[in-house]
Amino acid sequence: MAATLELFLAEVGTRAFRFAEAGLRSRDDALDAVQEAMMKMLGYRQRPAEEWTPLFWSILRRKIVDIQRRGNFRLRFFAPPNERSEDSLADWADSAAGPSRSHDQREAYSRLTVALRTLPARQREAFTLRVLEELDVADTARAMGCSEGSVKTHLSRARGALQKQMEDFR
């Protein structure tokens, strides 16, 4: 567990960005959401450290929803939503791995990202928080603002949908 809030935010930053980018499908919007969530989190520095994780993910999730709602009213003249620049694609290749393994890792990440984006928002959130962030059911429920049963339902549906989409990749 991080000793200070600053260390906590440094540890969670990359994962938070990936979470936001998956939900917003925009690198710039994801950076804004994470930055705003981190700034808001600074106001909670007096809270016990064990509360930081679900609180941060709850704040970030609400920021993402706010940006999504604003985006519904924005007109995007210059770039259709299905176009993405090369800068917005994350490269998670292991520098120690060989070219084939690096390619496989990038391909797996890319397919997982695409598959996650096809999920409904609540399923994507439940999967990301429970599986990728390894939060327990109670913390995930607090972050998502729903019951533990809802988290389990969303997670089960997400896993089923992802399994169908990823079957041909194995």
C-alpha cells in the first residue's frame, strides 16, 4: 500500500489512463479525465489509505461518464469517431522479448482493447476493476455505485462476451 497519496496516484496513473481510454476512446479525453480525478483525489488526502482505491476509481468513473455525456452534444467535424491516430495506440511490448513475442503481446492487447470497447459500459467497468485492477467485489461495487450482485452479474456477462470475441485469437 502506498505510504502517501502522491505515491498512490503515481502507482495507479497508467492503469487509470488505460481504463479511461477504453471508456472514452480518446487519448486526450482520457488524459483529462485522469488528471481531473487525481486533482479531486488530493482533496481526500486525510482519508485512510485503504479508502483511496475504491474512492479514486469511483471519482474516475464519474469523470468518464461526464465526458461521455458532454461528447454526445459535441459535433466532431474533423475526425470520425472510428478513426484513431497512431499516437493514441499504446505500445505495451516488452523490450526484452523477441520480435515475435512482442508482436503477439501487442496483438493480444489490441484485441482485448477492441473487445472491451464493444462491451456495454457497466460490463467494461466491472471487468476492468475486478480483473485488471484486482479490486474485490465490495470495492468494485463502491467504485461503480451499485450492489455486489450487480458487479457479479456485469462481470459474468463481460467474461462471456469477451470469451466469445477472443476465442479465435488463442
